[in-house]
Amino acid sequence: MFEPIFQLPPTQSLSVSYQPWLPESRMADDTLALITFGRAHDDNAPDQRTLNVALEPLLGADLVEVWHGQGAVRAGCHGRVHYREDDQHVFAFLEIDERDYRCVGAAAEAAYAEMRAFQAQSPKPHLLRIWNYFDHITAGRGDDERYQLFCVGRAAGLGEHRPEALPAATAIGRRHNSHKLQVYWLAATQPGRPLENPRQVSAYHYPRQYGPAPPRFARATLTAAGDLLISGTASVVGHATHHDGDLGRQLGETLCNLDALLAHAHASDPRCPQRFGPATLLKVYLRHRGDAGHVAEVLRARLPADAPLLILEADVCRSDLLIEIDGLHR
Ligand code: 3EB
């Protein structure tokens, strides 16, 4: 006699790479998402296949980001949501024209409500990671600043989402008028574990001075496979911006924050390495293009010799922040 053993298949590690783009590049059948960068690719009509982030690459202009699925990948649409999924993960995106709404906040509320509706019917209900891109993120004053309006709309669209279960996120601004609110996300059959940064106040507990609705995201998500999805990380200690106007020091503080996050992740799951390594993929958002050389030099010293690095020219969501870094760490 033997007893049958029923087990969920173990969650697979995420497979993501930055690889050279070729004009004839096509997604393979097992591709979950292919992301291009820069305005040169922005004409490509969005479909289930490629996604363009219209931020100018300052380093890595020839690179695309590829999320590989495991086995068969299916593509589909659900309302305005386009997605591709394998058995464990779904990669989905939404692009909304802000001009169809009263303000960027109303557009964000609609986008997040659609995301929530999509996730509610998906066999991969657990949000792991969200990326948000829109125009002129720091334009407007006080509570009417576009980032604050976005935060209010996002909170309304997410509804009664428990703060302790929020996914990791990035919210970054473009400098041109595309009128597009672009939201894309990764979700899974298995929940991830949200992590906070011991050096930082949780964003969802930011005090009122930063806006009427605190930003809803976790500092990172540790997946069931032990991969770390790192939110946009900047020179924020406690809740305050440090080193106003000093790129070198902001970069140092950001790396300190990332070290603290990695140490915390490693303590939570020893499969997650404590230091950057060959399977770490970083994406840098940089306010001033003239700083790219310095940033590349500092990061190269911290990463393996041939690690690909992507630096994008972008606006961070506080006007005193000059740099933000997000990524994937395995
Ligand atoms: C910060 O630490 C920097 O609103 O989704 C980083 C990552 C930041 C995500 C978001 C904002 C967001 O507060 C800003």
C-alpha cells in the first residue's frame, strides 16, 4: 500500500533578462512580457505582446527586458487589460488615456479598479509587483500635485486592500505629453510576502505632509520561490528625503537602503542572497542625464563585471529626489 501524495508544484523562480534588442526581435512563444524603452519604440501599438516604457535610456539603449514563462504561455484580453500567462504567473497591462478622465487621479482609480476586477477573476489572484508611468509626475501644487492625485486615485481603485498585503511598486514620471497612464503588473497563483525596509517608514504610513492619501505599496515582495521584487528605492530615510541636491550622496543612501532591504530579505528567506550578484537586475531612474556616467561607474563596482544595467532619464515622484532604483534580485 502506498498513499498518493498530492502537492502543488513548487513555485518556479522568475526568469527575467535584459537582452540586446534587434529590429527583427520577436517574442518567443514562452515570453510573458517584452518591454522596450525609449520614445523610438513608442509607436508600436500596444498589444498582448510588447510593452514600451517611453523613458529615454541613458545606458543600455540596446536592451529590452524579457520575462520568460515556463512552458506554454497563453495571451488574452479582459476589458482593456492585456495579459500573458503561464501556469503560475500572469503579466498584465493597461494603458489609459488621461484625457478621458477628469484628472490623473480619476484615471488611476479607473485603472486600479480594472486591475482589481481582472485579478478577482484570475486564477493568479496574488499581486506581486506593479509599475506605474505617467506624464509630469511632480506638476501641480500641494494636494493637486499629479503624484498626489495619482495616490488618491490608486487608493480608491484598490479599495479595502490591507496595507500589510500590498505589492511592491514603482511610480515614475515622463517629461513629454503622452497623456498615457500606463500600469503593468505581475501576479501569481501563490502569494508573495510584502517586506518593509527597516531604515524607512512604510510608505502607507507616510505622514500627511506628503499628501492626503499615503502611497500604497510595499518596499519589496519576496516571492514563494525566494525571489525579491524590489520597489522603487530612493534617498528616503524614515520618511524624509536626504541629501537634497547631492546626487552622489543620494546614490549612496539609496544603496544603503537597498543593502538593508537585502539583509532583511535574506533573514526572511535564506534563498535570497544578501548581496547583489549575477541574477540581480537593476533599473535606474535618473533626473539629470549628465549624472549617468557617475551612476554607472558606482553601480558597476557593486555588480558582477558583465551585469547589464539600464539607466532611464525620468522624473522621480518627489522633486528633491534625483535618483531611484528598482529591480529584481535572486
Ligand atoms: C519613496 O520612497 C519614493 O508611489 O508607487 C517609490 C516606489 C516611490 C513606489 C509609488 C513611490 C512609489 O517614497 C517614491
